[in-house]
Amino acid sequence: MHNVIRTTVRTTSRRESFSGTKNYLIVALLENVQSKLKYWKYDYDAHIFVDDGREPFSFPDFATVYAQGDSPDVTDDVWLTRTGFTAPTTLFYSTAEPTTAEPEVIKQLPAMYNAADLEVTQGEATSKDGTKIPYFQIAKTGLVRDGNTPTLLYGYGGFEISLTPYYAATAGVGWLERGGVFIYSNIRGGGEFGPKWHQAALKENRNKAYEDFIAIAEQLIAEKVTSTPRLGIQGGSNGGLLMGNMLTMRPDLWGAIVCQVPLLDMRRYSHLLAGASWMGEYGDPDKPEEWSYLQKYSPYHNVDSKTVYPPTLFTTSTRDDRVHPAHARKMMQKLRLQQDHSMWYYENIEGGHGGAADNKQRAFMTTLVYDFLWKTLSKM
């Protein structure tokens, strides 16, 4: 018998949205986590839409782009919205008809940080089973690859949620302007390549998402973008479960961890708040055959009393109505009993699952996270 390694086949593209004008159907596609617009013209004789082969506008900076017909019954005018990691959200006005004219800029949100010397690139890591896992990297142009740059790797990987380019205002102010590198991962469990990308990491295959995240981290270290003492990771909710598993599975790989509104006790999760609605994603811990794999990915049950864990900040909200704060409370208590010096905890009494009730609280929480990461990862 031979072990067969099955990789996840990535779809070439997936439809994100569509809109119509008088004569055109405009489809927004996601191809390798990058937005593309395709225009299909209506053939009134055949009563079908025909792809005219155009990709009308080239938006730089790995942008996310959406289109909306202005008055579909009477005109081919179209509104375009573009956002990117270093480009504030911009509203354009154009036409679906073939034209050489650039879209007219109507409105742009103000720049929230200095992105003039930043470069956005897309990398690809090879996961344990051979699947190629894309990620975005935002860093100073001409980054010196000596392993000394504080780097923040962000991940989610669940519920078919796609992590697409967005204007990284808070990461820009709190991290990039300081000289850090920001990595935005597209691990399995998300929706970047359609339903199969999500389904590849369901239930007993949850390890695929974790292997993907580890593969990206190991590649960043191998390429000397950063090193273990300089590598921090962040995730919330399902991403908090990801952080908890990174803590217990590979404590040797990280310099610091931020685990926000996390799901951590997979034995009890289905009995707490909205947990029962997630059994299609994770499984039912009350069924012995499903608990047999769930326990492997239950961070609370996999804390090892002999292991030294990296500095970790847990944040939650007393009023979280989705993921019960007991997850973070129990995990923190268990860890602080064995190494109180490197475990931090903050529980906001308001804010629900978002962790903050207003912009003032949100600003405080964001500052708390970036200051913790920078002070920890920039230590010499």
C-alpha cells in the first residue's frame, strides 16, 4: 500500500458579484484572489450575452473592484469602486461601452497613512500536501531580507470567507509606518477559490488550514523576510481558533500571538451561545467519532504543562453573543498557571463579538494589539 497525497485543486476563478447596464452584464471575478471585471454584451437577435473579451481597466495594487450599473434601463454608464491595501477606497464613473478613456474619479476616501514607500506583492507557499497557498505581502520597497524585520501574519480560514485586498488603514498606521511587514493569508477554509477551497478544511480536515498557515510562516522565515523571534500572528473568532492551534501545535515558530474573541474549547463550544450553529463547519463533539478528531484541534485540551509558549495576548468581550468569553478566560487561566510572565489578557465589558462598542474602544483595542506586537517582536 502507498500513501496517496491529495492536493486541493484551485478553481481558476470565482464570481464575486454582477451588475447590469442597458446592453451589458458586468461580472466581477476573483482570480487568484485578484479582482477582474468581465463585460458580456447582450445580443438582441440571439437573446444571449456574449463575452466581448475585454478586461476594461487595469487596477494596480492587487485591488478589489466592484461594478454597479447606474440606470440599467436607459444607459450603459457604470459606477466602479476600487480598494487596495495601500489605495483608499475610490469611486469612479465610466461606461460599459468600449472606450480608451480612463474612469472618472468621483470621490476618494482620505489617505489614513503614508504608503508612498510601500510595495504590495503576492507570494505562494507549498502546504504539507503540496497545495499552493497564496498570500499578500505589504512591505517597504527594497525590503532587506536579513530576518530582522518584525512581521505580522494574519489569518482566518473558515466559513468560506474570502480575505481579499482592502485598505489597510489601521495596519498602515499601527504596523507598516513603523517598518513592519504585513502578511494577509488565503488559507483553506476560506472562499478565495470557491466552495471546494472551503470544504477542503471542514471537520476532520481542519488540519489543512493549519498546515497552510504554518507553510506560509516557514516560507517567510526561509526567505529571510523575518525570523521566529520577529514573527507575530493574529486572528479572531474562527481565526482565534487558528491562533490557539498555532500556539499549541507550533509554539516554536512564533515570536508573539494575538488571539481575539477566540473559539478554544472544542469540547464545549456547541453548548455555548451560537456554537451549535457551527457544527457543520467543525463537527459535533457529543458524537464520539467526531470528538476523536475535534480533540486534536481543541487548543484548550492540548496545552502541555512542559511546553514553553510564546508571548500571547488574549482579548475578548464580556458581551460577546457569538463566541462565549469563557473560551478565552479558561485558556488564559490554564496558561497563566504555568507561565504567567508571558501571557496577557484583556476583556472589554462591551462590544459584542466585535470586541469594541464604539470607535474610541476600537482605537484602544487596535493600539493595544499593535503595541503589544511591536514591543514584543522588536526586542533585541
